[in-house]
Amino acid sequence: MLGVKQYVQATAAWQWYNWTLQRVPKDKKPLRMNFDETSCRLFYEAAPGILGSESVATSAKKGFISQQVTRHQKRGALSLLAVLCDDTTIQSSVPQVIIGNERCLPEGDRQALEESGVLMKNVIVLRRKSAWVTDEVLSQVVAIWGNALRACRLTHQPILLLDVCSTHMGPRFLKACARWDIWLVFVPAKTTWLLQPADTHCFAVFKRYVRQLFEQSLLASSDGVVDIKTIIIHLDRSIRQVFQGRKWSAAFDANGWSWRQQFVREKIIHHCEWTRTSEVGDALPSLDQFLCIFPNSRFIPLADLLNHYKLERPRLVAPPRPRVVGIPSEPVAIGMPWHGRLRSSSALHLQQQACSDSDEASETMPEQAPPLPPPESHPGEQLPATDEQAVPTDRPRFPVGRLLRRPRSFRPSTPSASSHGPDVSRPAKAPRTASP
């Protein structure tokens, strides 16, 4: 069942690639590229039987030779953003980016390497807070790729193969690829060891060569320590020897990244249980095929992925308006049109003609419609009064006026006895009598 699942994933990715090749303009040649990250260790443990310096051998305790290395060197690593392409002339100019964190790569060592001119021009060393690759870092790396590929943009169309890491589907990275016209095709999940050229043909040879250079430097050192500048020089020499010293077009063909998968190696055919009779199509993959390529719990930005190809969107055409067949509306006669100057004879003639047309229209107008009959009255129902009926005038009428606002200084006065009579709320005081 595992082989059948990977067969479905591989055919979906190959169909996507075949469809992409059809989108390449006729005046351009497809440039197959493969991008992947790998970690490069700062220290390699000695293999059995390795030779050491005399000072290290004489200072051994209990007859065992130990290497002088700290925990930071054993756990530290640099990140290499490697790019392979099928054109040997362009491979020498494609940037290979090395990223180190602030702790293992001091700024002074980075500047010393840059000023010394030991490294190749296409090897770029970056110093960041962390060596992990993020969406922001990838967007900057794509800009470096675009500037390097500017010379061959008129003759080649870059098609970048990469795995389905979440960082590779970041919004900044996708926008940067669309800006520099780099088309993307993803290798299915859990099949990079079988279908990605960098994993199947490159990284094993590259790291073996780096290890050999490290052991040579370790033997040449007096204290058994290899500094960070020497390690970066080792990576530079390995890139020159492995990346630029070999042709990678056969690796792309053997992994199925060619037209109609004509040169797929036997290991893939045997593992996926694939027969040559079932050819891979070249149409746009369906939604189910896209879901097979990416992990189950991953959001697939299909709109951003297909935006790289600049597909022609279907034009929305409005339906024709229905033609109304009926009596045409009569033109409205204009009584006093204005044509030209007011005192011209042509304007006077047109004015007289318009007046005659309005008189003819008034003569042909129909007479006024007869009045409607009165509504039928039912027994026991009282009809509302009309204008002809008299309205009774014996009803009382009350004056209606507007209530005036009181001034701010108005205060109600207390009622007095002279105006409103005696106050019954309080008991009357007894009259005063003269004392004897």
C-alpha cells in the first residue's frame, strides 16, 4: 500500500510538472532548478583509526585519545541553502547562501572572509539571529536569485522544485517568486528521498567531501581545533567541487522531472509499482491530486501557487438585454425649442412650426373621462360625509394656540388671599388682642 500511495503522489507531481512545461513560451528554454536546505556541522567526530598530533597523543589520559571540543561546537551548525540547475553555465553563477547565527559566526570573521576574497562570488554568507530559515529570509534569498538570473531571463524560464515545508509556502516567499517570475512545483510529502535531486544525487557526496576537508584541517592543527572561518572555506571548496563540478541534468531526468517521464530510473519504478503502459497526463491536476501532494493538515495556497503562471481569467460577458416588443412611446412635443440665434429667421420658422404641432396635439387629445359611479351602499352602513353634505356647526370649538416658553427668571408666585381667597391648607391665626 505504501508503494501505491507514493505512486499516486508521484504521478500527481509529474502531471503538474508536465502542465508547467506547456506554459513555457516558445522562445524560452525551461531551466530546471532544485532548492533545499541542509545543515553543516561545526565538528565531526573522528573516525576509527584516525591519526592525531603528537601533543594530543602524549597528553592522553588512561591510554585513550580524546578530542578537544566544547558542547557548543558539537551541537552548532550552519545552514546551507543549496540550488541545483540542469545548465552547467548557469550553475556557476547561481548563489549558494550560508547562514550562521550570531553566536557561532562573529561579525568580524564574516567581514574578514568577505574582504579577503577567498570565497567564490556566488557563495554568500549571512549572519542572522538564528540559522533557521524563515519566510522573511527566503524572500531575501529569492531577490538574490533574481538578480543573479537576470542575464538569462530572456532565454530561460526558471522552474523551481522544492519540498512541501511550511516555510516554502509563506506569503512573502510566494510573492517574491511571483515578482521574479520563478515558477514553483512541489515535490510530494515524504517522497523527497526518492524524487528530489538534491537528496538523491548531491548531499551525500557533498557532506562526504566536507568531512574529508575537516579531518585534514584537524590533523594539520596543533591544538585540534578548527575555527569557523576554516569551516566556511571548506564549504566553499565543496561547493566548487561538487555543485559546479558535475552535471545535474541526468539527476532531474532520472527522478522523473522531464517531459513525459521518459528516463525514470528503475528504483522509482520498482518502488512505486509503476508500469510504462500508464502514461502521466499533462493537464492541470485536479483538487484531489493537489491534496495528495501536500500534507493533510497543511493549508494549500492554490491561488498564490497558480498566480505564478499568469493564467488568463475568463471574461464575464453580460447577457443581452431582452428586446421589448410593444407600442412605441409617442415623442413629447417641445413647445419652444431653441435653434441658433434668437433673431434669426430659421429660429422663428421653427418656433411657429412647434406651436402648430402643439395645437394639433391638443385637438387630438381625448375628452375627459366620465366620473366614477358612487359606491354601493348596504343596509345599516353609514357612508362618510362628502363635500356637498353640510358639516354640523353645533359642536363646541376650543381655541388652539402655541404654548409659549417660560423665561428663565420666571418663578411661580405663592397664591395670595386677596386674589384666590383664604388658604385652607393652613389654620387661620387668632386675631391679636390688647393686653390688659
